[in-house]
Amino acid sequence: MMSLLVTAVVLACQLPASSSLEGIRVSNDRKGFVLVESGKAFTPWGFNYDHDGKGRLIEDYWDDEWPVVVADFREMRELGANVVRIHLQFGAFMETATEPRQHSLDRLARLIKLAEETGLYLDVTGLGCYHKQDVPVWYDQLDEAGRWQAQVVFWEAVAKTCANSPAIFCYDLMNEPVVHGGNKPGTDWLGPGFAGKHFVQYITLDRAGRERADIAKQWVDTLVAAIRKHDKRHLITVGLVPWSLDRPGLTSGFVPAKISENLDFIAVHIYPERDKEDDALETLEGFAAVGKPVVIEEIFPLKCSAEELGRFIARSRPQAAGWIGFYWGQSLDELRSEQSLRASLTRGWLVLFAKMGSEILGKQSP
């Protein structure tokens, strides 16, 4: 265990200090990323900071427990992360369909400052509706056009807040959006719940005869344009489920090749399954075929062992430009004292993360 701690310390020293954060752009070969000023390679290697150990979203505690957020960012940095993916809830940031909530934008600005101070880049994922009970009633009552326009207002406000910071890696338009399929209109904007949260969200309830991929592209282009009104330099992506590829069976409608024209890179969520490593790699290759960098934006030993996950990460390096796992506010010491399956899985992941960090980032100059 001591060797893991040493590795984490070494990686932390290799990460940029707050005063040296540079912008990030897509590399000329369109396979990865580089720092804008120095041209040095940049590999996203970090954590989703989507909730804490109690299941609370960041907006639930960043007012009253700010020192907890600070400690968590420092812990993630010490573990070797260079990117933290934050998840912003629509209901926390919008008073009405046309009026953003300034208090939440101020808290976001404070979080950005913390990222700058700790030398971490942010993957800013928006439009979350993870806790169904917190989704504004008026939001669910909007029609498609009204809902999209409210999402435009959200992203314009967030982009204004983030635009001038060097600590922004990217904007992620939404976590796991789906276009409603079938000819019969849907009735719920949210997909099925998982572990008390709703991670999948529909962007329309009625195709009205339109092609699903056309709807997805129009939605992506609408929100990209909203961000670009205020921020023309930071990268933009969208978090895709692995069943977004144009294949027989279940699909999201967000076909990467058809929706990615105005996205800077592809973000996909892959949880390799035991004894199905080759299937996961084949899926990854399908996303990489688009010809833009691919970041595995969610990865975790949920359906396989940490050892198998490490092997998948190693094998995915020719196609993937980055990997983002999970950190839920508990250190390795805290996880070791907790006897639960979740703690065991998370502990195995963090040990793997610290161990592989030197391999993933070791050749990059500090």
C-alpha cells in the first residue's frame, strides 16, 4: 500500500499547479489532446464527482459543507487525477424557464476557483435531473421546444460563468441523453431509475415522424450554439451510452457519426463485463471510427473485477484518449473500514487508479 501512496504523490507532483494551467485543445492528429500553449500531450485521467458516500449531489452540500468539497478535490488530486467531472442539476440552476439561479452560478464560480487552486480541470456536465423529486414541475410541463429553450438558457448561463477559466476541460451537454423511439409518444422525460437516481434523460417525447438521429443532431447543435455565444475556446461533448452505435437492437438515437459534426470529441460510458472484454473493445472501436478523440467518461469495476478492468484500460489505449472513473468522497482508509460491496468495489477501483496512473500519465511532462 505504501507504494501506491508514493505513486499518488509522484503523480500529484506531475500535475499542473494552479498558476500553470493551460487551455486544452484537440491534437492535430485528432486522436487526443494537447495543452494549447506548450503543445504537451494531455490525457484526461480522473473521476466523476457525481455524489458523495451518502448519495447526495454536490448542490446538496456545497453551501453548508464547503470544506468537504475542498477536501475531496485535494484527495482526488493526491490520487493522481487531472480531471474531475461535475454534474450540475437543472433544477438547482434555474428559477424559471428563462431565469437562471444566480446563487448556484456563484457556487459554480467558487468551485471553478477551487479547481484552479488544486490544478484540476473540470468536465462540466449539465442539465442533470438525477433526483426526480427535485425536478421542477414547470420543467416537466414544457413541450419539446420550450424544454430545449430552457436548456439553452441553462447553458448560456453556465458558459458565461466558465468561459474565462483555464480550469475547464470541457462542457458535456447532458449525461446519457436518448431520443424517444417508436411511433407512440412517451410520457416521462426521465429513464428508469438506478440506485436512487435517474441518469438517462429523453430530449423529446414524440418523434413526430422525424428520424431519431436528426432530432439528436438538431438538439446537439442548438446547445453547442448556445455555449459558443459566450465561450469559443473550451471543448464540447455529450455523454453517450454504449448502445448509441447504429446497430440492431436497443439504441439511443445519438448515433456518433451523425451527431458529432459540432462536437470536439466523443464521450462514451463503458462498464466492461466479466469475460466480455472483447465486446467492450469492439464497442469502443465503433465510437473511435468517427475520427475524433474518444474519452471513456464513465468506467468502473461494476460488472467485472478491478484486475479485469485494468486489463481493459490497458488494451483500450490505442482507441481511447482518456478515462474517467468515480470518486464518492471516501478515502482508501475510510473504505477499508467499511464492510460493504460498494466499499469493496470502490476500494479496488481507487487502488487500480493510483497504480495505473503512472503508466497512463508517466510519459507526459509535468
